[in-house]
Amino acid sequence: MAKRNALTEMQRRRARDLLEQALAKYGSYQAIASLLGISRAAVSTVRRGVYPGDDTNVLRAVLRRFSRVECPYLKRDLDPDECRSIHSAPAPSHNPLKMEHWRACRGCPHRGRWEYGQE
């Protein structure tokens, strides 16, 4: 039986790809670790595949920080938390433009998919 908050193999590969891209962009384990709020050693050992425990939390942090979703309404990339905050917010009846965006979220193909890398 799989653990409830375990990542799928596809999510794990995606997180590792994102970690490689982040390393290329930011240039050091310390820079990535600071962005993720974890230790440099954790980033380094997960990347090398020698993390001494379950690396799910580290990979989940990578997905949370570096994943992007293309918003069809805004026509730009959002991080999953920003996407989630828009689609899960109460209807913004005070602002017609925000209401239009909120309504578009109701039928968005990305809605509900972004629990840290569900692709």
C-alpha cells in the first residue's frame, strides 16, 4: 500500500528535473537551499540520490517552489500556490475583473491538479 502523501514516480522525476534546472539557474546548493528553507546538505544529497531518509519532503519543497502552471486566463506562468489561492478563494463579487478571472478558474484544466506537482 502506498503512503498517502507519497509522490508518484512522475512527480519525483519532475522534482529532480526542476532541481537540476534550479542548480543551473542559481549556481549553488546554498542558493537553492535558502530558497527552499532547507539545508544545503539536504539539497546536495537528494540531488546525488544518497539522501539518508525519505526524500519526499525535500522533493515536495522543490515542486512547491519551482513548479509553474500556465494560466490560460492571465496568459502567464503562475506558481502552484498562486494558482491555488485564486481558484480556491471566495467569489470576489466586489471586483468585476477578479470575478471574471475567478469564473474562468472554475473551468480551468489545471484546477485541482496542482497539489505540488500532480501532472
